Amino acid sequence: MLFSIATGVGLQNKIKEKISGFNGHIQIVNFDSNQSLVSLVPISNNQAYTDEIKKIPEVDHIQVFAKKAGIIKTETDFEGVLVKGVSRDYDWSFFEHYLIEGQVPKFGNEVSQDILISKTIAQKLQLKLGEDVVIWFVREELNKPPQIRKFKIKGIYYTGYPEFDNSFVWIDLKHIQKLNKWEDTQVGGFEVFINDFKKIEKVGIEVYKVVPTHMNSTTILEQYPLIFEWIALFDSNIAAIITLMVLIAGFNMITALLVLILEQTRMIGILKALGATNWQIRKIFMVQATYLVIKGLFWGNFIGIGLLLIQQYFGVITLNPETYYVDTAPVYLNPLTILFLNVGVIVLSYIMLLLPSYYITKITPVKAIRFE
């Protein structure tokens, strides 16, 4: 049960963290027919509604961005990428966790030539930290040659999420503004981050009501519905595993208690002959059974939490990132969850043990004393 909760919730949280790290929890862009990931129609970053959004209690941070398609070209190879331009208000805390070489770029008032790329792209193109990289930007106008810009690799990250690692690179937003001939105050959109993922739908509705009609706000639940429908199934799997384990454990405990009662049938008869009530005798066996349950829980927690900690810090169990979006099985250990699980097991066990203990009331002193 510990493994099912810790790994199931851990995988859910890790996938949510990665998707929101790349896209924010809520995105605000122009309301147009553009179905691509590229920012085509700019919006002003001086919007009055952003102040209203910041007043929403669950909102942590708002940042600007713009995206543009490009091709990284080397002497021997090339790779299509999605270039994401960000500004000095960008929160790099997510990438600092997944940074494997160098450091995250720091963008300010001056135009920066730094670029952040993924380990996947770097390996494909045989690029290293500190090297120059040339990006050919595709123009939306037909019969126009691509625009070429040179950058210097500032950092290399790896999240284990192939869909993003294979395509995303980060540069200074000012480059995209110049390439698209936008003004300094024009951006592709806003990303909104919240502090409680469970309230994302509620906050999404509030943000949608605030933004003007010519703009659209979407949550990552709406942008990636298939992924979130898939991870929602984990809850059903966890519930099924816990129910199955409780039934199996309950059956074993009932069997164990019945064996204890049968072994002590003569003692039960003697106690009844001496005047002990059925409930007094049942309490003796219930206390003994509860002791066994608590002893089992101690060793179960010791071994289970120990193995989960080994997985959390050493990543012994690996996964295919193409399927699970992570390269190692993530672990989520919440003390309250562990406490509630143990209390729940004790309560359910006690209720289950009441049934076999009722068998004591059917034992008569005369037959029990003769029992062999």
C-alpha cells in the first residue's frame, strides 16, 4: 500500500511539475485561429488585468514569453527546435533542479546571446557547454530567406520528458521581438503559476473571467488533456491496490485469530466456567490480535519506507521516459498520508477481527474443557 501511494502520487506530481515547468499552469494568449505553438500575434505586456490576476490568493507568479520555430544548424547536422523567449521576470527555479551543466541564463536590460538547451539536443548535434550555436529562424512570409542568429550555450538541462527535451531551447525574449519586428512592450503571452495544483480549474475559471474577450486563457489540463486523463487513472489503480491489500490482509488476520481461538478453546471453557463473560474473553483475543497487527505494521513501515527512501535518493528502479515521461520511478512520501494509512489499517483490522471473535460466544464451557 505504501508503494502504490508513494509511486503513484509521485509519478502524478512529477509529470504535473514538468508540464507546468515548461508552460506554466495557465497561459494567456491572443484569441485567434493559430493552432501551432508559435507566437504569431503579439499582445502588450502592460495589461491592467494582470494586477487583478495577482490578487487571486492561489496565484504565485506571472511571466511573459514568446515562441518561434527555428533550426539549429551545425557543420554536419541540423535539428528543428521550438525557441522560447523569456525575460528577466522568468522564474528559473524549475530548471535549476534539472540543470546538469553550466547555469541558467540571466536576462536583463541588454540583449543576451546566452541560450539554454537540453542534453538531448546537445547530444544529437554534438554540442558542448560554452560553444556557439547558430539558429535559423523560419519566417512566416513566403519566399523570404530565414533569419540567422548566433548564441552561446550557457547551460544544459535534462528533465527526462522527451516531448519537451527534444524541442525546447530558451533565449532572450528581445531576440524574438526583433525577429518578429515587435515593439519592446509586445510579447507572445503570459504564463501564470499557482501554489496549489488541486485548484487549477477554479483559478483557471477566475483568470478566464478577468481577461478581455479578444484574449484566451487555458490551463495545462486543457492543453494536454490526454496526459492528465492518463495520470488520473492512477487514483483508480491506487484505490484498487489498497482495497485488494486490505482484503488479503483482513483474510489473513481473521484466519490467524481463528487459529488462536481454536488453540485456546480449553482455556476459553475454563475462563467461562470461572465466570468470565464473553466480552471479557473476546477482549483478550482482540488485544492479542491488535498486538500482532501493530507489530506487522511496524515492520511493514520500516521495510517499505526504507525501500522507498532508497528509491528516492538512488533511483534504483528505472522507467522508460518515452512511456512514463520520467527516467526513474519517482517517490512521494507524505508523513500525514503514511499516518492516515496506518490508522486506517488498524481501524479496518479491528472491525474485521470482531467477526471471528464472535465465535467465542458459541463455545460452551463443558464442550470446551473436553476439547482436544
